[in-house]
Amino acid sequence: MRVFLKVAENGSFGRAAASLDLSNAVVTRYVALLETHLSTRLVNRTTRSVSLTEAGLAYAEGCRKTLDQLDAMESSISESAANPAGTLKLVAVASFSLFGLTPLLQRYRVQHPKVNLSVTLLHRPVDLIEEGFDVGILVPGQVSTGTLIKRSLFKVRAIAVASRGYLGAHGVPMTPANLAAHTFLAPSANLHNSEWNFVAEDGREEIVTLEPAYSVNNAVMLRQAALADMGVTILPENHVAADLSNGTLVRVLASYEIKGADKEVSLVYPSRRHVSAKTRSFVDFTVDYFRTEAVSSLSTKFQNT
């Protein structure tokens, strides 16, 4: 089509060939292929000049409009590939997101105002590609199998806590075995089974089976239950940092670590050859955010490893 338009504009196969840096034979061949495809003569050829037929004139006008639209579309696509814009579909682990996602997204939007954010919070496993997400901020149990790029962001330590009111009424557990005599508030079974492995300072491990009196798949609800004097629970330390600081919650079994309960939060996105500008900008921004901000002001909030 572009070759045909050059012929139409120049009124000559030779001049069209010269402007396109093609041979006369190639230009003639392309126009002939168009005419064969359309079953219509587009060009009147004489030994001295070239003119368009009535069909050729109409087709040339249509070609100009079509190619203008194509050029505009390609320019738009190329620009979006270089400049972050459009809607970024982000999926994130709900428990982290309720505490720490908004500051990250606010700062990202300041830098990239042309990117709209569509955020989905989940506890369940997610297939990024199948469900159409551009990027995820997830814990290991949520990442489905597949070819994904994974960038670790931070780890959160799990600790056992209870309210002062509950401990005042029921006593303070001194060993993991003591927890069996207490009311246990637990994450739901799909987030953690009933066995908890406590590791003492000397490396001794003590596995206890704790049947929950109350279970819920949301860390905010677990925290609220603990604050309501309902029992002992295990939560990410960053979720209860303020409560520990002001004394409304107390850490119990502080000389023990809880093996296998720490959560590594990672940035994951599909491994594709051409990553969109919006996804690449979010990945780079998020990795840098936790590399710099988390080391300073967010270190105690997110990285208690």
C-alpha cells in the first residue's frame, strides 16, 4: 500500500522506486500484486506516464486514511512502551497490604500520574497470567506455578502476643507447652496447620499442637481479637508493633523463635520478553522503595528478621 501511494504521488514507477530506495522491478511487482489481490486495475500505464484509474483514486484515498491510522496506532504503542501509562493490575497479600501498601502506591503515583492502579487483595493462591494481573506482592504460598520473575522485598517475623487483660486473668505461658492450657487464636487452616514449632535460644525445638478456639483468615481480625482479651495469638511483628510499644499487647515466649512462621514478601511478575513500561516502572520503583526507605524509616515496621 505504501509503495502504491508513492507511485500515485509521483506519477512514476521510477521516481517512486528512487524515493523508496527500491528497484523499478520491485515497485512494479508490488503494484501488480495489489491489482491481482483486488482483481482491479489501479494504474494506467503508458510509455510516458502513469495515472490512476477511478478505482485507483478511490483506493489511494482509502490507503492514506488506513496508513494514517496505522501510523498513529504504532506511535501510540511505541510511546506507551517507553512511557508508563494505562491501568496497572496489582494483586497483593491482604495482611501486608492493609498495613503497608498505601504509602508505596501513593509515592509511585506521584512519580507516574498517568498510571492508574487497580488493586486486588487476596489470601488465596493466585495465577498472575491466568487471572490477568501485571504484578503481585505476595507470600510464597500464594504464588502459583509458572514462569515468573521473583524479587524478594522483605521478611516479617511472627511472634506470640496477648493482651494485658487476658494475661492478667489467665496467667503468662512460660513454655510452648503451656499454650495448650490457653485460649489460642489462630490463622485459618489454609494459612497454617495446627502444629507450631518453637525454637529456644539454645536451638532446642519444641513442636506443640494448638487447637484454636477462634480462627480467621485475616491478621487484622486476629489482632482485634487479641486486643479484646480473647486469647493468645501469633501475628507478624509489624502488625502489632504499635500495640507492643504502647503496652496494649504483650509479647509472650519472647525467648523463642517460631520456625517456619516468618513470611517473605516478594514482588512477582510474568517472565515475558517485552515487559510493559507501566509494569517495569512499578517493579523498579518497588524494589528501590524497599531497598532505601525500608532500611531507614520502615526497617522496624517491615524488616524485623
